[in-house]
Amino acid sequence: MKLQNRLKQQRQNRGFTQAELATAVHVTRQTIIAVEKGRFNPSVKLALEIAQALNTPITELFWLDQQENQS
Amino acid sequence: MKAYYTSRIIISLAFAVLQWATGAIWWEAALIAAVLIALFMWAPRSGRYAVYPELGVSALRRDEFTQAINDKAARNAFMAMALAVSGYLIIVGGVTAVPIQFVKWLLFGGIGVYYLSDFWLRGQRLIAKPQE
């Protein structure tokens, strides 16, 4: 199962740039870019910090792709 | 960031002086210093590190993504160097005196593999994309 996210959409909806979100959760902008593009799976801690920074439930940011498991 | 830049300039110059004192030509040492200073100036703007100016000389921090990339790049460099040494020993037919020139090129090769791996694993350009 692959981790999916709608981080970019939620980030833009709340008016954050990648740099601002990166600063808020104490990571690099490259990390935010990599997470948004699905090239890097954040740790649980980082995922929770991102959700907290965006004031969004974590389940609205990240989920597991069930379709891969069912196909 | 003054403390960071000052410390890195001092380190770069000290390394260049060490190179010169151990036999490098003066312009080689100057070139090394210039390259090191340029790299240290680029690092805070590269998007690779979380920057904490309040931490002074240790203003740059790796996060989990950067650390994962560094770990993989270091493994790649180690394997490349191990293969190079093994190949060399096979070619010369056993453990003999290893010329210092080979060690120098081995180290340069390892550093090269490390940074090539680093850039490739990041999937980025040398200049960061504009912010979205």
C-alpha cells in the first residue's frame, strides 16, 4: 500500500508557501516538496507536526492507497 | 548568520593554508579556499538545510529527509570505494604497497560518488525552483 497525500492542496488552501510550512515544522523546503510529490514518506512525528501547523486532521492530509492492495 | 559565515571562512582559509603547507601550489590552495567558501555560502540558500540563525556557527540542521539522502549517498560512496580498492588489488595481484596517488584519487572518487548520489536522490536542479 502506498502513502498518498493532499498536502499541496491543503497547504495552498491555508495560504502557506512551501518555505513557510517548512519553517513552521522545522524541516527544509526540499522535504515539503518531496512529501508533496510522494517521493518521501514523512515520519509519524513530522506528519503530525504538519497537520498541526495546517490545523487539519491528519487523515485529511495522508492516507493509504487501498486500490493497490485490492488489485 | 554572521557567526556561521565567519566560522566557515576561517575553516576554508585554514584548510587552504594546510594544503599549501603540505605541498600544494599557492593558486591551488587559493582555488580550494574559494570553492569551499562558495559552497558554504550556497548551503543556507540551497533548500537542503533547515536554517536556525540563532544557533550561530551551527546554524544549519539536517532534517529526516536530508539525513536519509545523506545516508544513502554515503553508502553509495563507500560501496564505490570498496569496489575500486577490490578492483585495484585484483589487478595488481594481491596486497602490495598502495601508491599514495591511488589513495588520493580514491578519496576524490568517493566524494564524487557521494555528491552525484546526493543530487540524483534529491531529484533536484542545482538552483532551487521558485517557491510555489
